[in-house]
Amino acid sequence: AQSVTQLGSHVSVSEGALVLLRCNYSSSVPPYLFWYVQYPNQGLQLLLKYTTGATLVKGINGFEAEFKKSETSFHLTKPSAHMSDAAEYFCAVSDRGWGKFQFGAGTQVVVTP
Amino acid sequence: DAGITQSPRYKITETGRQVTLMCHQTWSHSYMFWYRQDLGHGLRLIYYSAAADITDKGEVSDGYVVSRSKTENFPLTLESATRSQTSVYFCASRPGLAGETQYFGPGTRLLVL
């Protein structure tokens, strides 16, 4: 069975500072990995995903994530936070069969001026 | 407009009543999913469907029923609503194989009194 752990339910960052959101997974085989963002009262929007190939993946809005198999991690980073980055972020893993998602509990990001 | 829509966006009902949440997608995606979002739990899979007339249970399917007679529609029915089913419900669709992006609808906020 797969599981996803997001460290920190709330993260506060200053505008212009590094954003780092941690995601660790457990799975018997390397899964597909995703980061989604949710703005208030909206659905989830894909930021980036890793399926195969290069382990550093770049997404929208300046975000990137690195798949580290040895650490079973897929941490999300952005070098410089913007006020518009305030949202909830979800890490998800997908099995390679049916592709069912297992989501982490989410991390709420607050950006302070 | 193309995309994935959900209706109603907001619903208040009473315990014991039957409620149906609608989901419609215009992409002809094969896979469709229903999730519920609760604080501290992220999103949890209720049901999924690989094609018309092919559905299967997710991790929290008790008390819910789905059908998929047409590719574009995937209604979710709460047979006898309970207060524990108060939640935000998201529908999602995916073109095909695992690893492809899931696209989410805007959600339905359901309150069961």
C-alpha cells in the first residue's frame, strides 16, 4: 500500500524567501509523483509531476521538485515566494497500474510581506 | 466551455435524504474519480471509473453509489446522507494511463444537517 506524508500542515514564508515543502512517500515500487495547488474555493491544479526520466522536474509558476529514490522524497521548492503563492499544496502518489492517487494531508502556505 | 464541471456547487440537506452530485467532462476522458476533502485528511478516493459501465470502490466508499452510463457523466449519490458525509466533494478525470494528469472540477460543498 502507498502512503504520503507531508511535513508541516502550515508553512509561513516571507515574500522573496525560499519556499520548501516536504513530501515523503512509501511504496513497494517507485510510484508516479505529483504536486497540486489549491486556491481558496477552487479545485486542484497540477504544478508538476514526475513519471520517468530526469529527476528534477520544473513546473508552473517557478516551482520545481526533485525525485530522490533513495530518500523516497519529492520535495517542492521555489526560490522566491510571491504573495500569489499563498494556497494549499498537496503531494500525491499514483500507482503504475490503475493510477489511483493517494494524497498527502496538505500544506497551507502563508506568504507575509 | 470545455472542461470538467460539477453541480450543484453548494448543497444543504438533512440526514436520511438522498443526494446526487453531478460531474460532467467534455474531454471524453476515459477515467473519472470522486474524492472527498476533509481537514487533515487531504483528498480521499471514494469511487473511480475506467470507462462507461466500469466502476470500482476507493478507500471511503461506504454510503456512496456511482454510475457511469455515458463517458462524460459520473454522478455520485449519497443514498441516505449522514452528518459525517459533510465535506467538499471533487470530481476529476484523466485521459488514460496512470501517470497522466488528473484534472479536477471546482468542487461541491455539502452540508448535512
